[in-house]
Amino acid sequence: MRVFVLDKNLQPLDPCHPARARELIKKRRAKVYRRYPFTIVMQDRVEENSTTHPHRLKIDPGSKITGISIVQEYTGRVVGAFEIHHRGQQIKNALESRRALRRGRRSRKTRYRKPRFLNRRRRAGWLPPSLESRVTNIETWVWRLRKICLITAISQELVRFDLQQLQNPEITGVEYQQGELFGFEVREYLLQKWGRKCAYCGVDNVPFEVEHIYPKSKGGSDRISNLTIACHDCNQAKGNQLVEQFLAKKPELLKRILAQAKAPLKDATAVNTTRWELHRRLQLTDLPVELGSGGRTKFNRQTRGIDKQHWTDAACVGASTPAKLLLNGVKPLIIKAKGHGTRQRCRTDKYGFPKAHAPKAKFFMEFTTGDIVKADIPSGKYAGSYIGRIAIRFRPSFMLLLPDRRFDVHPKYLRTIHKADGYEYAFSKQ
């Protein structure tokens, strides 16, 4: 991935090759401005004296993972790739846990509160917190990337899932009109639902066939919960057997298939609910926003011979996709939403009773819980150089969190390299 460049007035310039960035830093013509995504700021250049090119920000929204790519308009080079992992399910679980604790407290009558009804008002366009977090994550990174790259246009994939059609492909007439209209094929939905692998043998990258879990010749329906994808060999081997008979010697696989077949459509619902709100917020950037369908994204990716990933799907969104995309050397930055901690002043155990100790502060000696730091420890058991996150302690000794271990370190050995911002970063191994 390219290195983002700012001039000395913090205005975005064209991204450069990592080798060029190292040379500029070595000659002290540039300094590191930000670690994630890696950005440098020039010390001797301004935008007026530099040649810049327009870039397009392309977004492939998803329920769990959203892909983002930055494509240079004229050359088709992907200069930045990102995959944002949302925490919508985590927020939903936290809200359900809080509801259960409050309900238990009211039933125990441990604190009287006068009943209140209809005392809250929701603003226009309100979304549940689990969905609002998805939209906010994308909106946050759109504004962040605009500050470090010259983005002149945005492309968004506007996928629409018809839940009525997915549940019953043969629904027509007035019965169909009671649901939301949609043109996304059942086959494409099944490919996403089953991970683009054969449900029976797990093979991938082969032509797949739509398979009835319970055969139609024995009363099976065309509902989406009775459909899966299978390779040609498995489909022929199963024939019109019952799935229990076909997988009699593989009980674990049978259990997994039956459970996955009845999986709810909450991911499709999340995309349906947030797509227009995300479009509205992207329009607030005052940039032209291009909309593209899921079918066009798939067509662009297949005709250009590109492997399917979230960030490559984003690069293929819309009719503005160049005839040739330059993807060599691109490793997407994995961004996981972690939140900013909790504001609760009273923590509870798993039974709903308050814990004995009060929550600790998040700030101490100019450090914050979640900061990415470099620790240079001169001597002792943990002598060496480390990079990891810290958790605030008051000895003063902070907890240094590494991928394989954790230990205490004095703050005098620490140097902050990236302030906590509610996200966790890593580069894809692919």
C-alpha cells in the first residue's frame, strides 16, 4: 500500500511508494505524521508547487466487514485498501445484558422508580445503536481519509436484499407487494451465505449448483432455508436422498448444515436498513456520490480476473471502475472497531450485583488506556524493545499488552507512537 503524503500546511499530496517515503524521512525532508494509516508530512513542499491527481474513494458496505479502496482516477492504481470490522453484534449483546440487569433489579424491587412511559423522542432517521455504529464507522473513516488524500469523488455499492424473495422465490402479486422490492439473485445470496464453498465437501473456486437440502421430489420447498450450494460431484452423489441419509456417517457436518440453513437474515436486514442513511451522510461531504449495484461489482471483478475480498470488491464498485486495476503490492489495513471503553460508574458481576471496586481512570501521566507505545526496557527480565498497547495502572506501572504475553512496565520507558482512537490495527497476511 502507498504512503500518504501531506505538505507542510497539512494539505494532501499524491501518495508515494514506501521506498520513496523512507528516503524522504532519512534525508529529514519529511516526518512521520500518523502510523495508521502511515502518513508523512513534508517539511519543504506546499500544494501549490506540487502536481496532484484526483482519487476516488470506493466503498463496499457490509454487515460485519466493510471494504474501502482508494483508486487513482487516471491510472487505476489502488493506493489504499482498508477492511473495517464492525462491532454491531457486540453492542447488541451489551444492550441486552443491560436490559436483563435492569429488569432483574425492578423485579427484586431493590430500588423504587416511578413508572415512565413514552418519555423519549427519537430524531428523524434514528437507527438502533448496533446499526448506527456501522454507519458511523464508515463515516469516520471517510472523513479521516479525506484529510490525507486528495479525494474528489465517492462510489458506494447500494445492495438491496428482498427478504420476501429470499424466503420464497415463487412469491408473486399482492403477496409480493407487501414486502420490499429487490433485484438481487437468490444464487448470489446463497454464495455469500455459505461462504462460496460446497456445503458438503468444502471445495471452493469451482462452479456451484443450487442444491435442495430436502429434495423437492420428497416434499422439499424452494424457500431459502432449504437451499444451499454444492459442487457438481456432491450434487450428483446426493441425488434425491434425504440429507440425513446422505450424511449419516458425518453427524457433525449434518448438524452444522442444518443450523446454517436456518440462520436468520439479520445481516441482509442490517444492509437494507443502513444503505440509504449511509448514502445521505456521504452526500454531506459535498462530493459527487456514485451508486453501483452488487451485480455490477461482481461483473467488474470477474471480467478483470480479481480474487474476491472485501477491499477488492470495493475497488470494483460502480461504472467508474477503470478497465485495468493495479493491485500489485497492496496489503489491506485491517481496522477493528473496539469502542472507547465504558462510562459506567458501577460495574456489575454476571449475577447483576455491583462489584466492590470502582472503575479505574483512563488517563494518567499523559498516557491513555489503548495507546500504542514503543517500550525500550534497558535491563531486567523483560529487557528489549517492544511495540504494543498499554492499560493504565497506578503504581506507576502500566500493563503492556503484546500478542503473546503481557507484563508491567514503567512509563519512563514508554514512547507513544499512536494515540488510542477506538480502533485496533493490523495488516492482512494475504
